[in-house]
Amino acid sequence: MPGPVEQRDESPEQTPPAPLPKGMVIGPDGKPCRSCSSGAAFKSWSATMKGSPVPPKSQATLVPASDCPPDVEELGRSSWTLLHSITATYPVQPTPQLQNETKSFISIFAKLYPCWHCASDFQAWMKEDGNAPRVSNRDEFGRWMCEAHNAVNVKLGKKEFDCGKWEERWRTGWKDGRCD
């Protein structure tokens, strides 16, 4: 008579997790965070979980991003466009009430931002000395927003923007006329 059959416990604790693609962020709930992950990483992970081959990058980009939830890059670009556009239309001499509302908006924006990792990082950055929102006039607010954006660019290994040119980039357009 054969010996007892060895039973394997295949509980998740004993099964090593599949490696995550570069650019994939796991949320506090333990699940992939679509808003914090790059679209390519999310598609790669999703294909892996479905047992499908990962589509080549050229095929993965055939689906327009507007038809899908935004990834971290699209969300970031859109958010920075909105925030810089707000600074560009901010009054030269805002009322004290508008200054308070603007500070509240930035604080709430940082709490509600869909990428939890980015949100907590931005909140922490604003708590550092000299990084609280500066909203007493348009130029100050525009430069502050540029500094905030540059802090993120540095963390992402991207080039910093010359904050002396924030208004030309976001309000008046380039002096060479390409925005006219």
C-alpha cells in the first residue's frame, strides 16, 4: 500500500508573490494602485495576472489613454497643467479671503490626490521649512508652484524648470511667438 499522500498548503503566505513590473505601486490596501502606477506597468501586471503575454509597447499604446483611467504620468501632467494654470490666472493682488481659500485648496488637493504615495509626499514637502504655499500675489504663487513641481521633477530624475520663466511658460506664452 502506498504511503500517505503529501498535501501541499498553497496558501498565499507560502507562495512567493510574482515580481511586480518596474513602475508598479501597491496601495495601502495591498492591491495595485492604478493612479500611482505607470500605464505600461499596470498593463504588464494585468496581462501577467490574466496569464496573457505582455503586449509589445507599440501595441499597448494603441488604446487611447482617454478611454482608460489615467496612469500616474497622465494624472501628473494633467494636475500640473491645472495647478500652473490656476497660478497664471491668480490675481496680482488677491484679497485675504482668496489667499486663505487658495491655501485651503492646495491643502485639500494634496489630501485628495488620487495617487496616495504622491499625495503624502506632497503633504510632507509642504510641511518642510519654506515650502508652505505662498499666495500673497500672482508672482509669488507662480514661483512657489514651480518650486513644488521642481521638487517632484528632482525626485523623478527629470530636469528642473527655470522658475524665473514660469509666467512665460504658463501665462503669457514664449517670447519667440510659438504660442501666438
